[in-house]
Amino acid sequence: MSTQIITNSKHVSVFGFLKAYIKSMRLYYSFVTGIAGWVGVAFYQFVATTEGTLGTSDISRTIEVATPVGKQLLIIVILFLAWGINQIINDFLGYKEDRINAPDRPMVTGQLPRYKALALSVFLMLVVFIITIIYLEPVAIIPLVAGAILNVIYEYAKGHGLWGNISFGIMISLCGLFAFYASGPMDIYITKSRLSALVFIAVINGLMTYYTYFKDYWGDKLAGKETIVVKFGLEKNKYIAIAASFLPSILFLVGYFGFGAFEIELNSIFIILGFMTIFLQVWTGVLYYKNPRGEMTYYSLVTNFRACTCGQATVIALFNPQLGLILFLISYVFVGFLFNLNTNVKA
């Protein structure tokens, strides 16, 4: 049986196809969806093992039972791979601007056949849907489907200012919701604290994707995508980059102390990781202030991704300090490691 795939007048072996597919997944991004999902898994275990209410009805055990380790790992693996699977769909839909912004990407060069790659991603998503319904918790299909729809909407919404950032942020927060719902049975599906955590995850991810628009400025502009960076230009966005970097910390402080949004006591590890996250977020803003264009605009992404993923790990430290600290360190190290495996700024 032939193991050749034909594309753009080129013969691509199955091995070559899979290699190009994995490269296009951009695995350094996988920590974005993976850690967001881990928030949901870890919080479910916290609720399932909590005796009493810890001073609030928001954190109380009803019918929750600790999720078996194997099932936890399955959910986390699904979320770590979710970014890459959906990234193929983004590359398919964003092919026009990628020909300008990233001409060396496998889908643009023809190393990755567009329609076959799309078919594989759709197939893998269907597998996840089936696993969720049969083996996990059927209710988790709701955020899963919503996230898949938002992934498509995002490619069009990003051309309309803040709508792109909003849709992206909500999409990633749904990873946490999916993981939480998939972890086991529950009576109460949403509370003030849970909604607050989802909003916070949405904001830090919406901010993260804002900084990625700097490197795509010219391609987005030529393709008619009016992102915030395109709308206000690079010079004005230098100052927006600095101001926006304080948004997550301001949001958390106002929500926590002003509205009681997170009904749980702060602990020392969370406070330490919180200050480190603020530093990473502000430093990201400084980097884009200093380098709104040029090669360093691309390499500043690693700090941007670290700020986002470490921020999500810090959320876990609210209710599981040890796990939050471990994931903070793992995210910081491996985001940089995986990012540095791809040194081509045009890919």
C-alpha cells in the first residue's frame, strides 16, 4: 500500500506529513491549554476532598468523588494536545495572512497538505467528543463544543479589534471548564469563585494573544485583519502594551478585595508566585514597548507565553500550593525549551 501523500506537486511521506503536522502544532503553546485544563482538574480534586465549607458554600463537597489518576491524566493529555489540534484549523483558516507573516510554515510551503491536515484534526476532535461522552462526563461536551466553535470564530473575530482577544480568552477558559466538568459528577456547576477563575483565565489569555499580534502586524494589515495592533499602529501600541500588562493583577486585586470574587484565603506560595507572575506580565509589556517590530518581537513571545502559563499555575496555587509551585516551574522551563526548538521566525 502506498505511503505517499500528494500536495502542491510534491510527494510527502506519511512520516513527513506527521512531522510537519507536529511542527505546526507549535507545542510550546500546549502549556496554554494544558495548564488551563489542569486548573479544572486540580480544583475538582480539591472540592472532592474538602470536608466542610472552608467558610464558604462555594467550596463544599456534595456528590464529587476524587477522579482516578488515569482519568486525570487522560483529561490533561487531551488539553495539552488541544492547542495543537486546533492550531491546524487556525493555520487552515489563516492561510492568507500566514503567506505574509509566516511563509515558512509547513502548510504554506506545502510540506503539510492543508485539507488532509484539517481532516486529521477534525477526526481527532471527534475522538475526543466520543471519549468525553462515553468515558468521562457527558456534560463536559458543552464547553468542548463551545470551545471548538470559538476556535473557528476567533479567526474572523481577530480582525475586529477586541473581539478577537475576547473570543480567544473565553475559548481558553473553556479548557478549564471542560476539565472541571469532565473530572466527575457534581451538583453545582457554577459558583461565584469558579466564574471568577474563568474570567481571570480569559483575561490573561486575551492579553497573551494581544502581544502575539505585534509580530503579525504587516500580514494582518495587508489581509485586512484590524487587530488592536493594526487599528492603533505600532507606536501607540507600545504604550498600550505597558498599560495592559497591569490589567490581570488589577483585576485580581479588585475582584478579591473589592467583591470577594475568590472565596478562599491567600497563602504564602500563591503570594510569591503572584508577584513573580506580575513581574513576567509587566516585563512582557516592557519588551513590546522596546521591540514593537523586528526580530526581537518574535523572541519576546517566550516571556509572553511564560507570563500566561505561569499565571494559570498561580491560580492553582490558591487551593493547591504545592501543585501550583511545581506547575509554575515546569511551565517556565519547558515553555522556553520547546520555544527554542523552533528558531525560524517565519515559521
